Amino acid sequence: MYVLTGPRSTTEQTGSLMELAGLTGLPLLHHSEGGLIDATTLYRAPGWDSCPLALADVAIADAYGLLIKDL
């Protein structure tokens, strides 16, 4: 399963990330059922590195051994 993370520190960022999730068909990591258990790849939306929540998602995904790719 592929999942998505990205910046979501503001309402605008959250809305943009949700829109991107809808366009790509990728579930958001923090909203996906099963989360990291079923995930194999984490996609990072632009700006992920400026958001503490997304940084945490990436660190956890890395610890779980997920393949991490940028969009």
C-alpha cells in the first residue's frame, strides 16, 4: 500500500494535502486504516520538510523500513 504525507501545520496546508491525496488516489498516512502496518511506500508532498508532523511521519516510516519517495 502506498501512503502520502506532507505539510499540514496550517488549515491551508491541510486542505492542499487533502486535495493532492484526492488527485493522486493516495491515502494520507495519518488517516489511513492500518497505517504503517500495511504500507510499503511513503510519498512526500513538496514542503514536507518544513512541517514537524510530516517530519515525524517520515522518521517513523524510515524506522519501519518503508521506501520513501518524493512527488
